[in-house]
Amino acid sequence: MAQRVISPERLRAFSDGVIAIIVTIMVLELKIPEHVGDKGLVNGLLIPLAPKLACYAMSFLVVVTMWGNHYALMATVRDVTRTILWLNNHLLFWMSLIPFATGFLGDNPRLADGYAVYGFVLTASVASFALMRWHGVTQDREDPELARVHRQVLKKSVLATVLYVSAIPLAYVSIWIAIAIFIAIPVMFFLPIFAHRGDA
Amino acid sequence: MAQRVISPERLRAFSDGVIAIIVTIMVLELKIPEHVGDKGLVNGLLIPLAPKLACYAMSFLVVVTMWGNHYALMATVRDVTRTILWLNNHLLFWMSLIPFATGFLGDNPRLADGYAVYGFVLTASVASFALMRWHGVTQDREDPELARVHRQVLKKSVLATVLYVSAIPLAYVSIWIAIAIFIAIPVMFFLPIFAHRGDA
Amino acid sequence: MAQRVISPERLRAFSDGVIAIIVTIMVLELKIPEHVGDKGLVNGLLIPLAPKLACYAMSFLVVVTMWGNHYALMATVRDVTRTILWLNNHLLFWMSLIPFATGFLGDNPRLADGYAVYGFVLTASVASFALMRWHGVTQDREDPELARVHRQVLKKSVLATVLYVSAIPLAYVSIWIAIAIFIAIPVMFFLPIFAHRGDA
Amino acid sequence: MAQRVISPERLRAFSDGVIAIIVTIMVLELKIPEHVGDKGLVNGLLIPLAPKLACYAMSFLVVVTMWGNHYALMATVRDVTRTILWLNNHLLFWMSLIPFATGFLGDNPRLADGYAVYGFVLTASVASFALMRWHGVTQDREDPELARVHRQVLKKSVLATVLYVSAIPLAYVSIWIAIAIFIAIPVMFFLPIFAHRGDA
């Protein structure tokens, strides 16, 4: 009765749809300032909008990187068990809060609280990825090559979780430490994500 | 002239798209409070936002559970008749009101009215599922195994409908009864949804 | 060089995505009224929201009916020519204005202007369908059965266009005439849309 | 280990989803004016909304043209390398700012600043297309026919980039020059996009 189990293609398509919407509705947080004409382009638009635009760009980078990782993760799933389905729903829930955290940070770019909230949502998202990879490690033991990939990505996900969670208190020391962490993690992730192709 | 009938794949993809948008635009109801800096993270953000976040999480749970059920339902459809097409449109209509009901409840977390409206929209959504399953029972008589599954899910859908509808008056007795019902139903649904796989 | 032509599947999937978003973002026009608690459920929510909800339900009916018709239309397309691509873009443009017209009508339910604007957007949408069917008639001459279907639907689309366009001046006579037309057309369309299956 | 590379179909579907959302959420910038009843349809709705509607129509034309070009581009991709993935993300980032630029221009239709911002976002988007085509030229050297198509489209993309970038300073000379450029480019693009089919 395979038809009653959700197919990996379907789960992937649904998740892709949700992620595509997440990444695109974030742009709705870029509210257009009023009375720009009185103040000129620089003072009326660019200066008030700069932190929001920077946050949007950062979150865009984060979400498309997560999309790539989600794709890589889904490619390892043969059967969507109920556990995988709910681990995936759990991941999408935290990712769906990224537009909110982005908007809040963009509104409060000098406030450590903004970085703490943003760091919390990213921590939860990346921890959800780690949980799925950990589940993969326990499930795919009979396939040593796949288990090795799961463990490798799991290590990176745990590292990213630790870094993001550390950004929460560190934001209260200096927001620049938090910013450095937020930018370093997607770069760390997207650089070697397909690097194991070289040894294939 | 099979080409003029909507294929099940197409109906599923369209429905998935609508459900993915429903689940994601709900996050737009999480309006960012202003002047957080003056009040601090707890008083300025977490306390005012807590009921909205809780409602969002609850509705996320409801909608992804419905998505799973919709998937399971669509997997039983071979030919999309006009009746199935319109029963599905009817279901999507009520589901599309969930973001509104969520936003209203999140704005009015102490008001029984909020729970009544939320309960009404969920009642209508689950009743639409029951209607589709009931249609399935009448259509798939010649396949006893499939008809048995339809009847089994129909029973659960009718139970959920009765519980949700009872949440409407009970919210005026105590909002906590309504909350208990709202959380119990998705849990009841997602737990045994694929349970019959065991006896397959 | 077939790869440079857009495949019908792709055009269908893109159009389905746009239509799914159109039908779902309309619900964002249902703004949640404030201070409901002071006024009670009926005076605070149901009475102010009733016209908006009715408009939303009507537009939901219109758009899902158009989706069914778009599906039926796309099923007749083998090669996506540049003409078909742009006729389809033209159709999606007008359909994308339906959420705006719905919101405007919902805000101004007693104003003939609201019905005129709504009627105009629906006229343009249905006329775009008629244009596509008329193009189909000229393209598919060598397939008499297909050309017959095109002509049959074209007739209905022209009738719908004439009715919608007549709703614009008639709204200034009585808004009830406009309402009757707006409801009659989707009913007329969804009833016999697959009726020719009987004689297949 | 092909499974860990993103398939072209997947990248296309994700990009199509993002572009479908971009083109549709732009309509949310068409805010419904209040108190239309007091001022009449022309003064209350059409006159204040005309520039926004014109901007929306222009951006709709721009985005669906870009969608067609994106489709044509993706049709040439056999293997999604990390470079292509990130060039595509880069493109989607700039395209995702089009709704913002459209809303800003629609709010400030007499201000050269609006045209400058709009021109900047379109410049960045078209330059991203040019970058992808330039990458294609360097990648597909062994396929002379494909390389020829890449070079041909690259030339047009570079021309469009130069025209859009020139619209930024020219908007300060006259907004009508900027408008002429904004309309000319999609027309130039959609006219000959499939023209080489003739010589196939």
C-alpha cells in the first residue's frame, strides 16, 4: 500500500513551495518609506532602508543556502516515514519564522535583542536540520557511504547550531560578533556542500 | 477525451500550492511590535507576541496535518470527476480562511469569540474532508480495501468535526476547553494516519 | 531546437502557481477588525466583515472556475508558440488584478463603482480567455473535433464577456443586477465544463 | 553521486515558484484608496491609482519576459554546478527586489529618484542574466551551436544592461527617457526571443 505514504517527490515539492514563499515574502518587509521626495534619495530612502536591505540580503543568503541543504538532504530519502514527515514539518516551522526575525532585526539594527531573536530562529532552523541528519545516521546504517555523508553534514550542522546559539549572548557583547557569525555560517555551508563530489 | 479531465497530479499540485501558501502567509500575521527598544525583549516583544506565536504554531500544526490528510485522500483518487473537483475547491475555500481565523484569535487570545471563529473555520474544513471521504465511500464500493480505508478515515473526520463544532459553545464556558480540543485533534490525526501500514 | 520553446507543462505549472497565489492572497484583504471585544462578535466582526467575506467567496468561485477553464484550455495546446505565451501572460495579468478588485468591492459594497471596477476586471479576464480560444479556433483547423470544442467554449466565453461588460453600466441601475450576473457566470461555466464527456 | 547535485528540473521549478510569487505579490502594492465614495470613481480611484497601475503593468511585462528568458536559459543547462546554482540565486535576489522598486516608483511617479531606483534593480537583474550567459559561453565551448546562442543572447543582455544603467542618470534629465527605455527593453527581448527558431 505504498500509495498511502507520501512520496519523497511530493514532500520535496511541498517543501520547495514553502521555502520559495518564505524567501519571497521577506521582501514585503521592505516597506516603502513615505515623503522621500522631501528628503532626497540618500536621506529619504537609502539611509533608512540600508539596514533592512542588508538584513534581507543576509536572510536571502541563509534561506537559499538552507534550500540547497534541504535538497541535498531530501536526495538521501527513499521512503518518507512519519518521523521524516514530522521532522520536515518541524524544520519548515522554524524556517517560516525567518521572515519575521528578519523584519524585526531590520527594524532594530542597533539593538542586541534583534540579533538575539534572529540568532534564536536560525539556531532552531539549523538544529532541525541536524536532527534530520542525525535521524538519517540512525536510519541509513546499512549504507556506509550514505551514513558517512550524513555524519559529515551532521557535524557541520552541529557546529552551525553551536555558533548560532553562541551568537545570542555574544550579540549583547557586540552586535558585530553576531553579524560575523551570521555571515560566516552560510559561507561555510555553501562552500563545501558539493565538495565531496571531487572524491566521487 | 481524457485530456479534458483534470488529472489527479494537476489537482494535487494546485492544492499543494494553495496549502503551501496558506501555511506560509499566516506568518505575515505576526506583525512586528514597535518601540521594542524602550521596553526590552521580554516586555516589548515576547509578552505581546506570545499568543500570536502560539496561535501560529497551532495553525501550522493544523494545516500541515491537513496537508498530510489531503495527500492521503488524493492518493485514492484515480479519476477527477467534476464532483471531486468542486469538493476539493470547497475544502480549499475553508482552509484558506485559516490564516484569517488565526490572526483573529492571535489578536484576541482572551476572548471566547476568537475561539468560536477559529473553531468554526476548522469545523468547516474538517467537515469538507469528511464530505470528500463520504463521497469516496460511495464511489469506491467495488474496491473493498479502499472503501474500508475511506470509512475508517471518515469516522475520524466526523469525530473531529463533532469535537471542533463542540469547541464553539464550549469556548464560552472556558477557553481552555477549546484550546485542549484544538490541540488534541491534530495529535489524534497525525498519530495514526499511516498506522494501517503495519497490517499491510 | 525544441528545447528553446517553452513546454506546455512548464507554462501550465507557472500559470497554476500564479493562479494558486492569486486565489490565496485574496484572503489577505480580509483585514481583522480591531476592538472586536468591545462590540461583540456580531457587531464587531460579522457585520463589518460580511460584505468582504461574500466578495472573497465570490472571487474564490470565479478564480477556481477560471483555473478549471485554464486547465481545459492548456490541455488543447501541443506547442507553445510565442503568441500563446503572450496571450497567456495577458490573461494572467488581468486575473492578477482580481484580488485588487475584490478588495475594492469588499470595501465599498454599496457603491456601484465597486461593481463597475470588479465587472471591468472580470470582463478583461474572460475576454482574454475568449481571445485564447479564438486563437485556438484559427490554429487547430486541421483537427475538426478540437476546433469544435474551441468554438463551443469560445461562444460561452463571448457570452460571459458580454454579460460581464453589461454588468458595468447595470451596476449603476441596481447593484443587485450586477451581483446576479457575477454569480450566474461561474455557475454557467462550471456546470457544463466537462459536459461533453457524456457524448465522448 | 549524481543525487547530491541539484537537478536542472528542481532548480527550474524552484526558480519558477519564486518568479510566480514575485509577479503576483506586486499586486499587493496596489493599495485600495479610502473614501472613494466621496470623490467618485475617476477622482477617487482612477487618478490616484493610474501611476501605480501603469508601474504594475510595466513590471508584470518585465518579470514575465524575464521568466521566458530564464526558461530559455535553463533549457541549456545539463548539469547544475555550484557556480550555476549561485549565479541563479544571485539573479533571483535582484529580481525579488522588483516588487519593492515597482511600489516605490508607483508611489513617486514624478520623482526622478523613483526611476533611478527602478533602473538600478532592473540593471542588476539583467546584468545577472548576462553573467549567467557569459558563464554559459565559457562552459559550452564544445557545443558550437549552443555557444553561438549563448553569445547572441549575451550580446542582447549586455545591451539591455547598458540601456538600463543609462536610464539611471537620464531619469534626472527627463523621466520620459527612462520610461521609454523601460518599455523598449522588454519589447526588444520578447520580440526576437524565439526568432532563431525560423532558421532551425
